[in-house]
Amino acid sequence: MSAVAWIAVGSLVAWVWLLVGQGFFWRTDQRLPSRADPDVWPSVAVVVPARDEAEMLPVSLPSLLAQDYPGAAEIFLVDDCSKDGTGDVARALSVRYGGLPVTVVSPGEPEPGWTGKLWAVRHGMALARTREPEYLLLTDADIAHEPDSLRELVAAAESGGFELVSQMARLRVASVWERLVVPAFVYFFSQLYPFRWINRKGGRTAAAAGGCVLLRADAAVRAGVPESIRQAVIDDVSLARAVRRSGGRIWLGLADRVDSVRPYPCLADLWRMVSRSAYAQLRHSPLVLLGTVLGLALVYLAPPVTLVAGVLGGSAVAAWAGGLAWAVMAGTYMPMLGYYRQSLWMAPLLPFTALLYLLMTVDSAVRHYRGRGAAWKGRTYARPEAAPDQ
């Protein structure tokens, strides 16, 4: 067989393995597990790190204020050195809508060694602990919750005996680029961290979605968070690993009633979102980067390329193997497109989207070695030190 045919066959074999051997990552049925209302509803402190979120808060904060929770609950919004009046907006919304009590604090500029929003999370958790809550809900300022969201999260944690329950908020898919890139982002995430493996009791895989994490307060103390993950660029995955390593049981699934309201209208916006942490995900390793690029090329780019090459070059094996691999790829992507209510005809475009992610990952590495490091909300962390859970 020709080299093209061997590549096509290799890609097909990889897709057959991914179809059945990677925790059925492509299925979208991991939703909040079976749950029942507890006899006594535990107290909850909601921690919202917010940096320059004055535009998002009018859409997201009222949903937290309106939580229909039977137990004691309070919101702690941490204004992380915002320049757009985030704290004032939060106070005004609290007065306007009422509901859960809100405390707004401003911790000042972060100390060295703290990345991203973790400095704000640290202060929010410290203040929340003065109320001695049983649970902490860590949620971003761009996340909107249905009125029963907190109730359902707590019921799931109590019923299942979970120390951490996290939901992957449904991201916005309004612009053309959002429709092309966002479902694939969640698809790739679930391929890297299969939800079934995460949710398996005694499993080793650990991940969470930072926009919506319900965490037992005593589990946070045992895991030493957020101090133990203060240098982590990918803070949600690092948080889940810390909790699991300390003996806690975790759960992650797709959300039905938790949504991100942050817009990503242009490709550049999505590019920054992915490239900010892509190389950190690879532990800043050139060898892992090379393997990732080659793997993405074999798994996602080879099927359409070998199909076309096989047809033009008269290689039936290359054409059939490449075509079948492409078909399996598209088939595994359809459930995620359905979850995002997008046309299933977009499934064959996944190789093009994968090429974009490949380029974003390479760009993330280039930025790292040029000393730009990871950037978040106007802060740049040049050449971050390796952290245990990055």
C-alpha cells in the first residue's frame, strides 16, 4: 500500500478506538445525576470573581439573586481591581433586584505567584468561610443560572455524596464563528477528559468546568485550595485534581439550565480564549506539543486529505479508509451539535475547526517562548512557573 493509504488506515483505526475506547466521550448524556431533596438544606456561599464585568453583570447577577434555595445562601462578589465600575454595578443590581444578600469586596492587586482569577477566588473564599458555609458555589461573572440551579446542584451533591459537582455551562453560539468553534471546544474538552471517567467512583481522571463548581467547604480545606493551585493557568482542572487527590469524589457533566452569556463575536476573541491556556494544558512541553500537532493531523486532518488523494490518485484503500474515518468523526460530533442546537450538516466541517485549534495551540506555545505567557483580563503571566496541577 502507498504511504497515503497507510495514513488513511491509521486514521481510521484511531477513530474506531476513539469511538469505543475513550469513555464514549462523544455522548452528551452526562447530566446532573439522580437526586432527592435533603431533609435539611445546607448553607451555601456563592463566590463570584469579577474583573471588568460591568457589561456582563446585568445579565448574570440577577439570576443568582433570584435563586430559589430553601437554605441559607449568600453571594460574595470580588471586584478584582476593575476599571469599569464592576463593584458599583453589582451593588446597584443588588438594591434593584433584592433576593440573596450580596457582599462586594475588593482585594487589591494580586501578590506574586497568583494567576488568573484565583487571587479573587482566594479572597472570596476567605470571606465566605467567616460564615461557616457547608458548600461553596464558585461561579464566573458571565454565568447565568436558572432559579433552581443552586437547589439542583446541592441536591445532586448531597444525594451522590460528591465533594465537587461541576457543570459545563452552555456557551453562547450566536455568531458564525461561535457556531463553528464553540461546540468543538466542548467536544475536544470531553475527548481529553471523558466525563464518564471523571464521574466513575475511584477513577483517576479529574476535571471541572470553572464557570459552575459546587464544592464542599471542608473538601476545599483538605485539598488546600485555592492556595495549592495558585499558579495554575487552567484552574478548574487543577481544582478538580486537588479535590480528587485529597480523597474527594467529583462529578462533571453538561448543563441544561446554566449558560454563559459572554459573547465571542469574532474569531480573534475565540482565538484568545483558547490560546491563553492551550500550551499550559500541554505542560509547556515541546515534545508534547509536537505529539499533539502530529496527533491532530492524523486524527482530524488526514481523513479528508487522504480521501481526496485516494480519489485523485486511484487508491481505493486510501479513499475508503479516509472516507470512513471522516464519517466516524462526523458521527461522533453530531451529538454535541445537537446539544448546541446546531445543524448536523456542520459535522463534516470538524477537520477545518480542528485545524484552527491546532494553529491556536501552536500560537499559544509561540507566545510562551516569546515571554508573553498566559494572559487574562489584561494581566500577563510571562513564562509561568510549572505548578503541580497545570
